[in-house]
Amino acid sequence: MTKHQESTGPSSEQQITLRSPAELADALPYLMGFHPTESIVMVALHGSRGRFGGRLRLGIPRAPGEWAQTAEQLADCLVTGSERRGARPEGIIVFLCLDPAEGETGQQVMERLRPLAQRLRTACGALEVPVLEALCISDGRYWSFCCPDTRCCPPEGSALALPGTSVMAAAATYAGVQVRGSLKEMEARLAPWGGPAAVEQELALDAAGAALVPRILGGADREQVGSETLGLARALMTRFEGAPAPVSGPEADRWDDGLLTHDEAATVILGLQDRVTRDIAAEWMEGPEAQPALRLWRALARRCVGPYAEHGAPPLTLAGWVAWSTGDEPGARVTLGVALRVDSEYHFAQLLHHACNEGLDPEALRRCLRSERDQRETPAHAKSARRRPPVPKSPARLRTRPGGVAPQARARRRTGQRGVRSEQ
């Protein structure tokens, strides 16, 4: 099972009263910022009126044998996280969201997930925090695992409200809150290419890696490689800024994909595997730089094709960071979750994911990055940097093609990986 939960801090101060399982089910996308799919969602409740507090999301483990451990971990995470923020929850609401498999009905999904719902209720109860409602949402309908009244919760389930017609939808529209589609759709926009274009991009990555690896192994060119990577990324950002996407959604992604060549993408993707280069790129997180940088990082993530999938961790993490820095917390959590699925050991993504989930203010990291940039750009620092010889990257920190120049590279979780990876 994945270890990366997505959570949010306390909800806003606007008060909306939800009186039934139907209203709770309809409120879920607005609580999360998207429609969860294949997900366990847990929401903490506080006070006598059941005010929404912290919430978390985790993909439903495919193996039922993992459900007990998953339930215990999630219950502990939500309760202890709420306590760190200041208050132990008085209750918890559970949502299980899963679309039917081929030939399966929503009601069959609900029955299949009933043991998971019971595991979650038991785990929360063991921490002396009751689950006040547990809902299954599948195929446009919802079921309650807690309500025994078949008049309001019939065995065949109840239809969800039409989009935009619920109490929560009206309040969210008034507050300017948007639902960004389904989780599956959001993740698909970050997925690597397939088809003939992916083959061409892979060949470009092969060629770029063949040219780059000897330079980095030699040590003397590492600083120059970083400078070239950042210079090209800057030029591409200018190109993105000058060519605004005409629409949003997948069409905008296809528009952005056409703004850079295979060779340009390959060069920047491989250059971003260096931690120092990536950290400097992370400084483009606010003001007029933020939006073109976000579009560039997402476009690069989609070009980490085939055996280069793990190379997507740096651009995905940078995209998640810019999203969080600019106030898009739902987008940040989804993007950082994808980065950790690509490489669960990528430390920068781990740190950002944890900080975002804990409800920390990104301004602390922004200040740190601004300070690093100011120090780097001072004449004294520049002079000192010129005097320091570049530090060659240890071959044990490089990942190349099988049979390549670093046969002693550390083993990775996947085989057949290509190119260069730096410490994270």
C-alpha cells in the first residue's frame, strides 16, 4: 500500500449546515476540491455542531489483506494530526469512492467495500473517536454503512444530486470555490505520453543522456550543465508566457506540449535531476514567473516516458510546489502524490507533501528560496563561487542505461532506467 496520505487543514469559517447523508455525499467534491476516485476520504468533526476539520485521502488498497493495517494507520494519522493542529476530533466521517468494474454494479461495489468500512469504524473507535457516518459513493449513487433506515437509505442506493444543485454547491459558488474534475482526470493530465510521440521523446532522452553523462562524470562541467539547463528552462518559460493557452483542461495541455521540442524537453528533464539545479528552479514560484513555470513543469512531466518514468519526480515536484505556493492546495496535493508514486523516495516531494498536508504556510519556504537567490546573486558570493572548483558527482549517485558508464550505480526499484539521477 502507498504510504502517502493527502490531507487538508481545517475548513473555512463559512458555516454550512449539512443535515443528511445525501448532503454529505454531495459536499465531498467541494471539501476536497475534486471528485475523489478509488479513494478513502476521512474528515474530522469538531465541537457539538460537528464543524469540519482536517481531512485526508488515500487510494483504496487493492488487496483486502491490507485493509486492517490501512484503517489503523489512517485513523491514527487523522486523530494525531488533528491534535497537532489544536483539537482532538469528536467524530469522523468516512467516504469510500470507487467506480464499478466491468460488469459490476454500484451496489456490488458497496457490498465489496463493507468490510473496509467496518475496519475503519473499528480503528477509529479504538481511538475513542466514533465514525458518525460512513458512505460509499459509486456509479453516481451513494449508500450509508451506518443508517439502518431503508426509507432514507434504500438497499439500491440513492442518486447523487445533479452537479451544482446541492446546498454545498451553492455555498461554494458564492465563495468562489471550484471543483477541478475527478482525481482520475487530474492525474491523467500529468501522465507520461504514449504512442509514437513517446518513442520519439524516448530517443531524444537517450541522445541527451549519452551527451550529458560523460560531462557530469568528468566533474568539470557540472556547474556549466546546470547553468545551461536553467538558461534553457528560462527561455522556455518566456515562450510559454508569450503563448497563453486558449482553453483549459486537456486541450490546454496539448497546446503546451506543442511549445517545446523533444530535444529541449530531454535536456531540461535530465538537467533537473541535479539537486542544486532543481533547487534554483524552485525559486520560480511566485509573481509573473509562477504560471509559465507551472505549465513548463507539467509539460516536462508528461514527457518522462517509458524507462524514464522516474525522471518525472523533479518536474512533478516543482509543479506541486508552484501550485502550493500560488494557493492551489488541491492541485498541489494531487501533483505531489503523483510524484511520490513515481518515486516514493524522492525527498523533496516527501517534505513538500508533508508540509502541505500539515497546513503549513508556504511563505516560510518562499522566504528561504528568496534568501538563497539573493545570496547567490550578490557579487561577493559570485566571486567566491568562481573560486570554488566544481564538485564531481559520485558515480554511485548516477543512474544510467544498463551496461552504461556507471555499472556500480545504486539499485533502483525499477529496472531498465536510463539517464542521470542526482541526490534529492
